[in-house]
Amino acid sequence: MTLAAIKDWLKTKTDTGDGIAVGVCDRSCDRFISVYGRSGAAARMPIGRNGSYDEKSVAVLVHWTKQATEAEQKAREIYNIIRSASRVQTADGAILFSRMAGGEPVANGQDVRGIFEYTIEAILYCGKEG
């Protein structure tokens, strides 16, 4: 499962404002979503077989307006989209289920332009190809 496939899936589920990208945030925009890979826990290796899924650790940065309430609502919306992912088909295969790294989006405060930012971290369990 690629980050681009996750980005494309999120784009079908929510308003992405001024844009959505992998690995970069356009801080000149007021409403932008960024998808990043992150270091996760060591992958579990099944004994005696290849296993039926892979783990993909992701972080989503929600860079969203100068209004604190609006930014928090958008972050919670995306958090809930990821949390409820179950047997979701993407261009790269299926997201079987997810495990959130925290109980809610993490508030990062404001950037230098006053835009509020939140981070959402999760592990996506993806069906193996082939």
C-alpha cells in the first residue's frame, strides 16, 4: 500500500480544501492535508506462514484555517474516516482495518501564518497482494 493510494482514498472521503499531497504541506494555503509515512512498531512476523496482511504506519497533517473550532472539526472528521476504515478498496489493494495511535487528533498549535494544525497517526492493516 502506497502513501499515494491512501491520499487518493482520503480525497474521495472528504473535502481536501486547497489540496492534499504526500510528504509535503503547502503552507501558503489555508486548507491543506498532508499524508506522511512514519516509523511504527516492529512488524509482526507470523510463524510458519507469510501472513495475510501488511502494516502501514501513517501520519496525516491537517493544516486548516485560522479558526480553531473549524480546524479541530476537520481533524476529527479525518480521524473518524481513518478509524472506521474497514475493507476499503484503494488503487493498491484493501485497507482491512486500522488502529489509531491516540484517542484523538493531536493539536500542534498554529504555524507562522496562524493556521491551526493537527496530526493524526494510525497503523493501517492492508491485505497482501498476490
